[in-house]
Amino acid sequence: MNKRQVYVRDLCKDFRLAGPFMRKKRVLNSLNFTISDGERIGIIGGNGAGKTTLLQIVAGISDPSSGIVQVDGQVTSIFSLGIGLRDDLTGRENIFIDGELQGYSRQETLRFVPDIIAFAELGEFIDRPVRNYSTGMKSRLAFSLLVHIDPEILVIDEALSVGDVRFSAKAQARMHELAARGRIVILVSHSMSAIRTMCTRCIWLDGGRIRMDGEPNEVTQAYVENVSQAREETLKKRVRRAPNAESMRPGFAIKSMQFILDAGEKISGEVLQSKEQVALIAEAEAPPGSGCRAVLEIDRIDGLKICISDSVESLPLLLAGSDGRISFKAEFGSLPLNIGLYQASLTLLHNAVPVARHRRSFEVVNPMPHRGGQAILVTQMAISSSRL
């Protein structure tokens, strides 16, 4: 029996962009890899990385702009489970049509029918029109058709969500069986757990290039960390674009907000360390003699609320002096926040109504090494406020 293989060298793919200048966009750039018998390859990457385009070229649906793509073996591809089913026919009739399209005689297809029906778990619905099927039932039938025609090279684009958890596990086990018999499975998925469970190798595409090719756990971990860092930078920019100060009523404003160390030293660069003795000071202005309360909130920049001051009624009343100045201090003690990006929001209340607000983003670092998941807090937080 001939050996199955997918051989790719210097593969490039360009798309023409609409417009008067006939510009081109390169979506795949100089890809090189070989896939051999028994390999289950996971393809990962962000939207627009070129994953689906690569699968379409391997499946023969699209041609490369340049380079070599040699596929030894018959390719069975699916880009949307259930898209090839005839709604007006029964599930059983669809099985025979699919078999004919795959080049099997009716007698040959008959050998697969009992296994396909049992695997799809459709019961009496197998003899009802597909238009009466739920989305999950259509997906189960389509997937069962795929894996029971004994494909040599199976190419799947985001098609592992084929029912409940139990059926998905059965589908994954079936794909393991195909690869164990020397078949090639190529899978695109945004589910890192599916890639780690299903695949023997993982290719990470980034901007049309191969960023990493190797063991699934290692590649998916690097990918997730990269996505997390990029998301954090986006959040950081969004927070720092937010207005630092706003006044909701004339005469009231928070003029400044600053982190200081226990010794009174101001902190520059907005970088704090876990367990540092930290306090936050603020200067506000209000009509002379007016009484205000200050509410401090701390959020992680993805929106997770970390803490908020005590109830408004329990907060100390801060009276503006003859010069209209109000000073505020929040003492954290040993800073309980762990590494991450945060935003402190101080709101000035007059007669329980917000009259001014000031926001400040900051980063917390922790020089102590950690294992496992990263905690948010390193100790319980308690905040007290007072006039300076």
C-alpha cells in the first residue's frame, strides 16, 4: 500500500483586493512542512492567520499562488458539518447519496450503513427527512458519514462540536482510530483542549507564516500566552485612553491622585510590588465647608472587580476647608494585589451623589516565583480612609 503524505514547500497564497489598483494580499507566506501517515495535526492561530486557506489548498479546493503542495492519498474534507446533507431526503437516503459521491457502489455502502446509523445515535429519525433534524442531529450524521467511509486524509475545519460532551468524546476516539490505522487527520480548531487531546503535533500560523511547529502542549501554551499578552496590551491601552478625571458638578473636582510608599515617598512609573507598604493619596476641591465622602474601587483591567470601599454611610465625612481643599488617603498596608494590570477609581460624593471622579491605571509586579495558576490576591485587603 502506498504511503500517505502531505508535502508542502515554499507555499504562498495571494488574494486580490477589490479596488482600482489591483492590489494583492499575501495570506500564506513560505510555508514548509511534511505530514506523514498516522499523524494528527492541529492547526491553530488567530482570525486571518491563514488556517482555512491552508486547508482549502490541501483539500484541492484552492490553488497555491506559488510553491509545491503534493498530497499522496485521497482527501476527505469538511468545512461545515451538515452542509452537504439534502434536507428533503431522509438520513438513510443521504447515506447512500454520500456513498455514491465518494465512489462507492450501493452494495459497498450497505456495509457501512449499520455502523453509521449506530454511531450517529439518531434512532427512528434516520428514516425521517433531514429538515426535521436539530442542528446537533445533522452534525452527528455528517460526522458519522465522514469517519465511516474510511478516509485516507481527513481535513476538518472547526467541526469537533458535534453534540454533547459524551458524543464529542466518542468522535475524538474515532479520529484516534483513523490515525492509528495510518490515516492522516488535519484539524483546525480554536479549542486548545481539543488540539491537546486529539493531536500528535501542532502548527501555529501567525500572519500567514508558521510561528511554531511541535508538540501540542508546548505549542498551544505558547499560543495562549501570546494571545493573553496581546489582549493585556490592548486592555492597557484602552484603560490609559480613558479620561483620568471628570467633574459631574461645577465646583467639585479631584485634582490629583498618587500612590506613595509607607515612608511618604511618591511612586513613579505606576509600578507597585506585591507586599509593599502602599497608600493612595488624593487632593480634591469643593465649595468651602461642604461635606464629601470618597469611594475607592479597584478593578482588574479586564473588568473583574477586586475591591470597593465600605458602604457610603460608614465612610468618613471629609469637610472642605476655607480654601476648598479636601485631602484623601487610602492605606492598603502590605499591598495584597498580585501581578497584573489594575485601575483605581476614586469617586467624590456630595449628599450621596457622585460629583467628581478620578481614575489611575497601575501595574503590580511580584518578584517571588509562583507555580500553578496565578492568584489575584496575596492576602486579604482592608482599606481605611481619612483626612491627611
